[in-house]
Amino acid sequence: MKLRVISMFLIFSIAALSGGCGKKGVSIGKGDPSEEFKECLRLSTKGNFEDSIQCFEMFKARYPQTPEGQEAELRIGDAQFKKKEYLLAAESYRAFLRLHPTHPKADYAHYRAGVSYFKESPKAIDRDQGYLDDAIGELRTVLRRYPSSAYADLSRATLRVALLRIAKRSYYIGNFYFKRGEYIAAIPRFREVAADFPDSGLADISLYKIVEAEIKLGRLDDAKIAFGDLSVKYPGSKYTKKAEAKLLRAAKKK
């Protein structure tokens, strides 16, 4: 009896996939592929994202070798993105790129994958930012491989915000250790900010914190090296003056 129920379920599932699409009853494989593709797009435009995704899934299965069939994976990602299902969207864009790495819209897929990962990352810097690395990788790919792309400037703008968030997180962690007197753990975080994110607005204060941490550890020579870096790169910074004053006081005590 169970086998019969399962068989009937499979029959109805196959019939549904081959016959129509969602509530709108879009038929796939029974007419002009270009028109069918446009109908899948219209479903998404009208906000019927689930129906659109189902429509494109059937379309790519029915017409895998056509230009529209290749692009269907991309449009699935777009519909998922509009639904704010960013991880699913990112995976759809990457699936498209795995299948069609040289497609004319590969730059768009990399860009949208990057933005999807970026949107999946929480704004709070004290939370896990693992997907930011994926976002940065995809956005840098656009700039490296497609410098003339229409999505290059958009990628650059999102990349800037993503890098700033990484810098803020590294500084936050460094400062967390610093406030607890764990200076050896704090210093590498501050160095990362100063070296990798010079335009973050946190580089000068990070170098200052390194100077202060090295003084507290009794490593005056290392503090002087960090101060030299700070004074050369940020001569007009208020933190350069503060670091100099701390060094002078530390030298007098020695």
C-alpha cells in the first residue's frame, strides 16, 4: 500500500513539473521558449517569487542548452535575492558561475553573489562576520577580472563598506584584549587594522594603541618602532602627539 502511495505521489509530482508552474499555470515546454522565459520573469516582476523560482527551475531543466536556460539559474538567484534569502541567492549565483564561468553576465553574478554575502553578514561587529570574507572575495573578483564592468563601481562601493566593517571588528577585538590588559593578544589585531585597512579611519589610533601596549609590556624599543610608523604615516594625527608624550614619559622612567 505504501509503495502505491509513493508511486502515485511521484506521478503527480512529475505531472506538475511538466504541465505548469505555480498558481499562474505557466506551461513550460509547450510553446515558444522565449515567451515562456519572459513569463517566468513576469512572475518575479509581479512579486510572485516562489512561482518565479519554480518556473525557472522547470525552464532550465527543459531547455538546459539554450541561452535562456543558462540564464535561468541567474534569475533564480535574483528572485531569492528579492525574497531576502541571501544565502540561497549567493549559492544560485555561484552555481551559475560554476556552470558558465565565461558567460557574458559572469560579472553580474559575481557582483550579486558578493552583495548577497554582504547582506547576510550582521551589521553588529561583535557578531560573526564569516560571510564578509566571501563577499570581499566575490567583489574583488569583479574588480580584478572585469575592471570595465558596469558593476565595477558598485562592487567597489560595497567592498569599501565590507572592508571597513572588517577593520572595525578587528579593532573591536584588539580593544577588548587591550582593556583587559592582554596586550600580547591585542597587538596583532591593531597591527592588522593599521596594515590592511589604512583608509578605515582606525589606522592611526591602532598604531597608538600598539605604542601604548608595548610600553606597558616594557618593550620600549618595539614601542619606538610603532611610533616611527605612526609619525611617518600620520604626522598630523592627535594620536601621534599622544604617543610621543607617552614615549617621553616612559623613557624618563627607565
